[in-house]
Amino acid sequence: MMIAFFIVVALAVAVFLFMQQPSFGKLPSGERLARIERSPHYKNGHFENILPTAMMADDVSYPDMLRKFFFATDPLREPDHVLPAVKTDLRALGGREPVIVWFGHSSYFLRIDGKNILVDPVFSKRASPVQYAGSEQFAGTGIYSADDFPDIDLLIITHDHYDHLDYSTIKKIHTRTHAIYTSLGVGSHLAYWGVPESKIHELDWWEQANALPGIELTATPARHFSGRGFVRNKTLWSSFVLKTATHKIFVGGDSGYDPSFKNIGDTFGPFDLALLESGQYDKQWPFIHMMPEETVQAAKDLQTKVLMPVHWAKFRLALHPWNEPIQRVTKKAAEEGMAIATPKVGEVIVVGGGYPTDTWWE
């Protein structure tokens, strides 16, 4: 009994020490927590989705889900070749036409009205609190680093999961960033990592801000969850509407499908471009990520002219084959008459111009 007791104590101490690493961030406190507690979406000590949202399907258990995730042997979960990519000189992008460059998964760069905007940058090798374990980026997708960027006028962070908020990238890029806009509470991590509070701007759902001269940003609902450790939903998760004098772009964070997309479309649409997640889904967690067919329906709800599927082609975070998301979403888009953009990593797209549709993943 004593041996078992000491083993349990040793494990508890080891876990405690492991969790002290700065990459886990810090939960909100003080004035930040007081503001959170005033949010209509914060109830009973945590944020809630608009609709009741279970983390898993009713017939799924955590042990079963973890067993499938860590011990599945399907080789198609990762590509067996180097993915094609384009190395664009991001500092040389000019002109007044809005352009966008995707880096795989949910990281992308926009240049609009001469301003540099970066969304959910993750340039570490793994989407993980540590770089010796976790999902490793697919071969060919890691050709960009934080050093490749010009100074950033606006950094948008949708929520605090590791595949959207990367400690190492933030540490490298925040000194060259003018302003960071994120979901309510996420600023606690940023401040803990040394980002000056003067740069941090947190929005609750439906709050608007003039993020830059001529660029309006609105936080809009998403159906997801948050957390970097054992405690969930102490920070908010959002999508964002980015509006200029001439363009509207939907910056979609992670979300299961729900009526919020139609509400956002009716309120702000039509959009010139909607960037929507299309990967990392599974029937075991059907409410917190969209199936690819739901991604197309969400795009229709948003009244967007063009859908750009993201949240795929860089990390293995689900059980599906790596290229299944884009195969399913392009098939459904064709059936529904939805225009779609399918760029390679690093390829420059002019918003409102010709959109790439090559099936480079085949």
C-alpha cells in the first residue's frame, strides 16, 4: 500500500511540474476574469455554446476514443509523399488588391489595403505544448517560419487550442505585431507570455472594433470549446467578420454546424470569401467540428461568393485519411454550385480574382 501511495504521489508531482511549462498558458484572473464573468455567454463558471453541445456522441466513451486515436494504424492519415508548396516572398507582396496566402491547417496571411493581417499562426513542428510529442506537420508544409513575415499590423487568434495558438510562434512574432485581436479571455495566455496588455484586444461574441483604420472586426459565435490543460471553457472561441470599405471576409474558427452561420450571413453577408474548417472531424465528436458537407452548407448560409476550406493538410488530429476532407468538400461544393478555392500551401490568391482549383492532393 505504501509503495502504491508513493507511486501516486510521484505521478501527481510529475504531472504538476510538467504543467508548469509556459506553453500551457495561464487562466484568466483579476480584471480580465471580472470582464469574463459579465459576459452573457459565461455561465456557471465557464463559457457555453449557444446550443447544448456534447463533446462526444452519446455512444462514445473517452477510453474508446483515445484508444482509436492513438492506436489506429491507417497509413492514409498522413500523406506518403512531400506535399507541393510554394515559397512566396511575403515581404514583397504589394498592390492594393487584397491577397491571401494559406500555410496549411488554419494559418493564413492577408494583405488588405496595404495592411498585413495574420490569422492563427502555428509555425512550430508540432501542434502541441511540447515539441517532442504530438502531431507533426506533414512533409512539405513546414517551409514557412515566423521570420518570413513582414511586420504584422493585425494578428487574429480565434481560440486557444494548440493548433491555433502556438506559444513559440507568438514569442517570436509579437514584438513585430502592432495589435492582437482575440476571443474573450485568450489574452491571459498572451500576457503571461510577455505580450504587452496595450496590444491585446479581446472581444465577446457580437462585439465590434475598428481594429485598423478602415478595417472593422466583429467577433461572431462558433460551436466549439477551449482549453490548453485539464480545465476547459475558461476562455471563449470565436469566428470573425473582417470588413473593409470594399470587401467582407469570414474568418472561421473551429466550429460544429449550427444556425449561427445563417444568423451571421443574414447580419453581415454576402461575403467575398469565407475560410471555413473542413477537417479534423469524426462521428465520435460530431458537434464540435463540421463534416465537409456541413462546411458547404455553412458557406451557403453565410452567403459567400467563394468558399476556401481550411483546417486540413498539415496536422493529423483526427482519424480520417489526410485528403478526405478536401475530396468530400469539393464534391459537395460541385453538387451545390458553390465556388471553391483550393490553393497549395504558400500560393498567393487575389480575393475577387481567379481562384485556384487544381486537385493537387490527388
